[in-house]
Amino acid sequence: MIPDESPQVQHDVAKLETLVASVSDANVRDYIEEGIKCLKVGAMRAAVVFIWTGGVEAIRGEVWAYGTKSIDAAIKKHDKKARDFIKRDDFENVKDSALLQIAHDFGIHDKSEKKRLKEALDLRNDCGHPVKYKPGKHKVASYIEDVITVVFTSS
């Protein structure tokens, strides 16, 4: 496929390349770099999935700082039947929607930011499952802006 040279895509690539330069976590950086590659060739759905995965990894890092006991309590507050959270790998048992709630509970993201991330998760789900929906460049640009703003630049 011919690289997508549209101004919108080039702008998004530039934003993401600037972000990548500031990301110290190698896993997060790797996912964002793959998202950039997808954008460059017009693979919008794949870009959404990779950028979301990088954002989730970053959120996990922020939540992890609260420790396993606090995370376990937060998970079980919303799901009494949840598995025990003992080690970082246990994030694989935590749904992204639950992770967003925990980040909100810990004050990492406020109500509005959580709402933006929920919308981003919905788009990720539409892009990561076999459905007819294909987001356009402007939708993906808005998504990228929200993920970068909420996950990587909020304080």
C-alpha cells in the first residue's frame, strides 16, 4: 500500500513521533511506534488498536504504583468474584473497562477523562473485532488526540 501522505495523517504521525521521544517505557513506546507505522500506510483500524494498547500499558504503570493490595481492593469493589491481584502480570485478567474505573478511583483520571477513555475503548473495540465499521482519518485523529491528552499529558 502507498503511504498515506494526507495532511491529517502526517499531523497525527508528527504528534505521535513527538510523544514517542518522551516515553521511557519500552513496551509503551513499541506499541506507539507500531501505531505510527500503521498510520503511515493508512491502516487506521490497526493504528487505533496499537495506540490503545500503548495507552493501556501506560495506565497500568500508573495504577501499579498504588500497589497490589490497593489494586486488588479496587478491583473487588466493582467485581466481588474477581481473581486475586498479586503480581503485575495479573493485569491480564483485568478488563480495560475495569482498569479505567480503577484509574478513576485512584484519582489518576477525572470523570471527564474517564469518559474520553471509555469512548476511545469503544472505538478500539470496533476496530479490533470483525465489524463493518471503518473509522475515517478525522475520527482517528480525534481518538489520537484524546489518548495522548488524557493518558500521556494529563497531570
